[in-house]
Amino acid sequence: MVELNWHDYVVILSFVASIAGLLLLGDIRNSVLTDDSVRDSFADRTLSEEILIKMSFTYSIVYCISVFALKLHLPEESWLLHSLKLTTVLSYLLTASSILSLPLQRMAVRRVEE
């Protein structure tokens, strides 16, 4: 039996929140927006912004899965263990870079509009 610590609970919560975020983004994009105020609030969101948000959620899901896959008992010199460690690090860095590039992209779009 694998013991869970506080980090594992945070990763589980992050996994569920990322899936919920992707589902909500899909619902907003696919639903018919009839209210003008709601339509106007989503009209300024560009396609690249939406892609960045979806990428951050997706990379977060990959990170959560790879963290729990590392909890499996694998041999120390296994290629699968090294692959999981690399996947964990890369998905963490890609999540952080997607989140950090979102405000930079917004500033660039506003600067072009001015």
C-alpha cells in the first residue's frame, strides 16, 4: 500500500481541477452564448490565449499522471523509471512556461491593438 503525503493530495486536487478546467473551456467554446455581456467578455480572448490555457491544463494532467506513475515500484536502472522522471520534469516546466507566457501574450496583443 502506498502512503500518501500532503503533496500527493495536492497533485490529486490539481488533476481533478485540470480536468474540470478543460471541460469548462470546452463547454464555453461549444455552447451558444446568447447573453451579450457574456459574449463580449469572451470576445476579447484570442485563440492563442485559449490554446495557452488548454496547454497548461494538459501539461498539468501529464505531470499528475507521471508523479503517480513514479510511485510504482520500478527497478532503479529501469528505462521506464528514467523516462517517467524526464516526463515529470518536462511537463512541470512546460506547465510553468505556459502559465507564465499567458500574461506576456496578453500584453503583446494589447500593445499591437494600441
